[in-house]
Amino acid sequence: MIRADLRRRGDTASRRTRVYLRAFVLSGLVFGVPKLALACPVCFGNSDAPMAVATNTGILFMLGVVVVMLSAFASFFIYLIRRANRLAAETARLDAGGLAPSEGTAQ
């Protein structure tokens, strides 16, 4: 029983040491990398350069795709809600009137 307690304490200390070591190595990598390697090439250039204009155009295109997809998703659910309401109204009308006007009568 005493050995089990010592073993558990050792595992906890070993695990804690590994966590601290990982944090130390990761922080060393983050702070050791030169800042030039972390920035994109467009950030250092002229804002009117073709690369910057192309990047902005790409961003606007991707935002447009997101807006179109969200609009399509919302319109699909609006369609489903309207369809369910129309079906419920038609079912209620048929239940209330017995027969539909075109059923059972010669016109």
C-alpha cells in the first residue's frame, strides 16, 4: 500500500515535470522564432501593390461565399417552415370541412 502511494506520487511528479518541460520548450520556440518569420509577406510591402490587392480580393470573395451559403441555409429552413405551415393549414381545412370542395361533387 505504501509503495502504491509512492508510485502514484511519482507518476504525478513525472507528469507535472513533463507538462512544465513541454511548456518551456513551446515558449522557447514561440519567443525564439524571429518576428519576420511570423508575419505574412504582404504586411511588409506596399498596400497598393498587386499582391495586397489580390489578397483583399480573395478575402472579399471568401466572405461572399460565406454570406451566400448562410443565406441558402436560412432560405431552406424558411422554405421548410412555410411548407409545414401550408400543410398544417390544408390539413386543418380538410378536417374542418369534411370533404374538400372538389371531392364528391361534379363540377
